Amino acid sequence: MPVRIKSLGQLRRLLKGVAPRGGGKSSRRRRTSTISEPQRRLWEAVKSRYPNAEQDKRGLIAGRRYIADILIAEYGLVIEVDGWEFHGKYKSGFQRDREKDRAFMIAGYRICRFSAGEILRDVEGVLETLEQVIGKIRDEKK
């Protein structure tokens, strides 16, 4: 029987019920070895301010294998770290990132991308930017 979805919240609940579960401890351990220094630094800074933040979050979009570098679920905020090696070296990597961004936006998430250089030069500035974005999200919820 078809279901009529009347709100974004209803769609999220429906998608959450069918989304694949994230990997177990072994897959998390395997992925940890590929975390870059910029991602590690940003993760530590974000986690200290937002204890409920999650790293390498899987299963956010049903039927897609995307992994959010960092997720702050209470604000629907996905934070991506772009290093040259995985994100800018080839046109295909750049295009994949744009597709991933669109998929997350369609699913109702906000995306913030930061380059590895930005994070390494000024992690506090990156955190200030995130605070501004989260402030806007809070204002919209009022």
C-alpha cells in the first residue's frame, strides 16, 4: 500500500527504518587506519564541543554507501574533510563529492566541507564557521 509522505520529518523516520546499519567494530577499526591527520584534528575539536557527534557515520541514506566524515545529528549537519589525495586529485573524485553532497541535501542534511589545509592552518577558524552554521540552524528551528 502506498504511503503519502507529508513532511520532511516523516520522510526521515521512514528512511531511518529502512537504512542499512553502519558497520560493526571491525569495519570501524579498518576505516580508522585511513583517517587523515586533518580529519583527526577536526574530529577531536568537534567532539570536545559536541559530545554527541559521530565520526565515519554510515547508513544515513538508504541504498547508498556514503560515509559522513563527521555527523552532528541533532543539527542534521554533515562535515566533510577534503584532502587532495581523495577529493581533488582527479575530476572523478570531485564529481563524486558533488553527488554525495546532493544526496545528503536531498535527505535533509546540511553539508560543510573544509579543505585539509584550512583545518591544519586554523582549526579554531573552522570551528567558528561551524558555530555560525549551527547558529543559523538553531534560528531556523525557532
